[in-house]
Amino acid sequence: MRVPSRTSYRQWIRYEMVFFLGMLLGALIFLLFNGKELDRLHLQIKALENQSQHFENQLKKYEEQDPSKYNRKLVVKDIEIHLEDPKPDDKFIELELQKRILKEMKFLEGKSLESVDDLHLLVRQHFKERIYRLGDRTIKVELQTMTIYQTVHLYLYAKVEQPTP
């Protein structure tokens, strides 16, 4: 058996380095293409979790309430949040903002329509120059329109403010 020369070692090392760099480049390209799909799926999971939690809360409300109560008075059963343009570009921020606003407006559920009608100025004042901090972004929310019936619809403007340096 003969001893390999120095030049053959350099060639083998060069081939091995090219091979490993190719593996790294392939892995990065794979992550680039599949990363967008994973983000989309993660966003869909978040939206479905919010929807599931909303439906569970509705189910609990309907189980707790007396059926004769519906016959006597109309009450607020649900609250829906609609974000109008300009709204955040990032869907994660939009979902988190809707979740926070819905949590703040929970006090309206179960109230009679007359009492909610009396509270409309309070709700409008609540959203006047309202600022939310989500992560590193500041979002200014203003109430545009509010419709009151068994489902209260809140139409909001949500503008992402530029961070100050």
C-alpha cells in the first residue's frame, strides 16, 4: 500500500467542502420554500383556535342562560369585530388585536339592548385614541361604526404607528 500524496488530500478536502456547502445551501433553500407554508399554517391554526374558543364561550353562554329569558327581553348574544382599512398588514397582529378587543368588550354580552344602547357613548369614548402594544408595534384603534342588536358589530380603524427611534 502506498502513501497518498499531499495534493490528493487537498482535492479530497475540496470535494468534501463543496459537498457540505451544497448540503447547507440545499437545506436553506428547502427552509425558504417551506417556511412560508409553515407561516400560513401557523396563522390558520391561530385563527381556528380563536374561533374554537369563541364557539366554546357561546356554547357555555347558551347552556347557562334560561330559555324563558330570551322570550322576555332581547339581549346581546355576541360581539363581532371588523377591522376596516387601514388595518395591520400582518395577520398575526390582526388576530391578536381582535382577540384583545373582544376580551375588553365581553362586558356587553348578556346585557339587554336598552342598556347597551345607553352605553354606546361609553364604548365610543373607550375607543377614542385607543393605543395597543402588540410585540414591538404600537397600534392606534378608533371606532368608526357600531351596530347594536343581538350581535354587536364594531367597525374599527386600526393603524400601525411608526416606532420612534
